[in-house]
Amino acid sequence: MLSKRIIPCLDVREGRTTKGIKFKNNVDIGDPVEMALMYYEAGADEIVFYDITASHEKRDIMIDVVRKVAETIFIPFSVGGGIRTLEDMRDVLLAGAEKVSVNSAAVVNPGIISQGAAAFGSQCIVLGMDVKHVGKSEKIPSGYEIVINGGRKYMGIDALEWALKGQALGAGEICLNSIDADGTKDGYELTLTELISTSVDIPVIASGGAGHPVHLRDVLTTGKADAALIASMVHYGTYTVPEIKSYLDESGVKIRSTW
Amino acid sequence: MIAIIDYDAGNLTSVSRALSHIGVENVITNDIKLIVSAERIIFPGVGAAGSAMQSLIRLGLDTAIRQAVDGGKPVLGICLGTQIILQKSEENQAKCLGIIDGSTLAFSEIFREKGIKGLKIPHMGWNQISLKTEHPVFAGLKETDEFYFVHGYYPWPENSRQVIATTDYGISFPSVIGMNNLVATQFHPEKSGNPGLTILKNFSSWEPC
């Protein structure tokens, strides 16, 4: 039986891991390669890196981080943030990432999903979605709207329609981030996660809002997610990955228990 | 020296990096002379069966792989490399190497046939394997160990004795197949943490009888 995946997420700016709330107030919390190794040894099932380096000129720093991570850990990891072109995708995949995630660039240019899938295979194209609850309307029938620029710009696109379109274009996985829940530590957006995960055929990673192991249990059962992203609850030592996994195991959620 | 066969099929560097990490000399190559002289061969791959077969034939590597298997050299197939070892694939109805009799089948077909609902395709993530027989390449693993899979198709040898291990995902499918000096995994040992590295280490010293 397939295990549910627990995925620490590292926001990286100019080669250092940072953590902010709702994309603001970033603080330095360590070296991404060392943190990746620590999570690898602690039993993380995968690792996600988001490059939040503002300047395009400094993107080579991230490629260097990816290369070092690939030499250090032997589980899959993905890289997102600022991926706009096939060339950007090729750079991170050649540096050793297993998957690459596209978010804003795909909203503006959906063709990047199909081009990436054709060039590198669907299995390495993750569609990142930032979503806000706006209430149901004619334009947004699911009540969830796609936003970009860290939630500042509403795109007038229904989240469910976008997920189905992303799948049709060749995305191999969806990373679903609730901007409303992100940074709150009050739990994942269960309604949104269940809606998307039961509507698509590809795996869905839930993101945003994790503060307690019970939140992971809920999103992996009620929310029907295939994987759960975690950040501050492990970055600050509130919980360890093994503690979260033990809790899930005792709650009857199938997880990878030895590594 | 292990030759990792390069036929433009996905991320081969991850296999090389994992071998280097455990101190095993390796080279990524499509040079037939190097492949013939290598002590062992790893045949990895990510992508589609049809285009992978075309690349293999264009580079003359299909013959090189057959000769290595026939000549008794230890060969490890990974993921697409495993599927291509069979005769044909349901993926684009591709004709494959035919080293092992059987086909590569689609999860979507069998799920439809058996009315299995709610399982995502690809089968992506960590899952256990259940060994049908003792095998030196799988020595030293714990029963609870899991391996990283990402695939929409699975190998189905005609001869069930060529199934070394199975994995459950809606159905029980062969996740390791092989015969004599050939062993092939549907999962990625190079992305499966310590248990995966153990398999690569075992393979690098395996002396098939």
C-alpha cells in the first residue's frame, strides 16, 4: 500500500533558508543543504525547495544549492519559484532535482506545462497552485480562486478548473497551497484539498496551515491529500519528522516507518 | 566499473551520484566499447517506452544490452529500463527488447477492468516490496523498508518465476523481476534512501552464479 508522504518545505533566498508568514517578514533559519540532510536522516519522504530570490541574476546560487543537495540526499526533491522557461526547468533538473514546480508562470503561460511534460516527462512537472477562498460565483463556481504574487493578484480563474486543465496539459502532480491557511498553524484548508484531490487523477500535495500533527492526519484522511507539506512546525523544532510520523502511524495513516 | 547506459532517457545523474556516494566507480555512457568492457551495467530510464526504444536502436545499444545479458554480466534495470526488458509495452504499443517474455501493462487498464476507483495514476511515492525469493541484491533489507516509485505502467513477465518481488497498489504487481544475471526494479533505488543504497551496494558486488 502506498504511503502518505510528509514533505518539509524550505524557502530559499540567495542560498539561505528563510521563513515568513504570508510571504512577508522573512528570517534566516539556516543552510538549505544542511537542513535537507537533517530532514533526510529524520525520515522525510521528499523535500520541496522554493527559490524566493528576488533577483533573476542571483538564480545561479540556487542551482548550486540544488547540485549540493543532490549529492547529499537520496530521496526525491523538487524545486520551484521563479521557473518561467523550459531552460529554467532544464537547469534545475540537470542539477539533480527530481521534479520542478511551476506556479505563476503557468497561470500566465499554460503552455509551459505541456512543453515541460513533453521535454522531461509528466512525472517531473508539478503544478503549484496558490488559492484563496472567495465564495461561489458565476466566474468562480468552486468558490476558490487562483492568485499569484504571493496572494496579491487575483487571476479570475477557478481553482478546480485550473487543476483539471493543469492535469490535461500534462502536470504529474499538484501542490495545492491555501493562501488563507498559510502561516496560520490552524490546519490545512480541508474543503479545498478534498475538492481538488478527489477531482483530479494525479497526486495532490496539501500546503499551508500545518501547526500540529493532527492537521496532517486530517488533511491526509478527510482532505484526501496524497502528501502534506510542512514548514515552521519542524523548522523551529516544535515537532520532529519522526514524532509526526509516529502520531500518524498511531492514527492509522499509512506512512513510511523505516528508512 | 559500472556503466550507466545513456540513451537520452531522463535523469541518469542521480544513479551516478548515488553510486559515487557509496564509493562505486561508475560512468554514464553510450559508448558501446565502454559498455562491453564494463564489469556491470545499469540500465535506467525515465520517459516513454516508444521513444526510449528508438534511441536505443539508433545508438546500437539494444544489441549491447542483449549481449551483456547473454554474456553473464550483472545487469540492473531501473524503472523504464525494467519495462523495456520485456517484449512489448501497452504504452504506445511499443515493441521492446524481449529479453524477458511478457508485457508492460497500464494501471489505467487494469483499474478500469477490475473497477478499482480512487487510486491516483501515476503510482507515485513510497511503497513496500514483498520478496518472493531470497536474492543477494536484496540482502540486508528490513521487511518494513519502502522504495520510491513513480510509474503509470508495470512489468508483467509470462513466467511467474521471473518475479522476484511484488508490490500492492490496487493490484499486486511485479516490482522486481529478473533471471540469472539480470535484476530489474520498477522503483528507483537511487531515490530510496538507505534501503535503496543497500540495493546498489549489493548489486555492485553481486556475483551471479
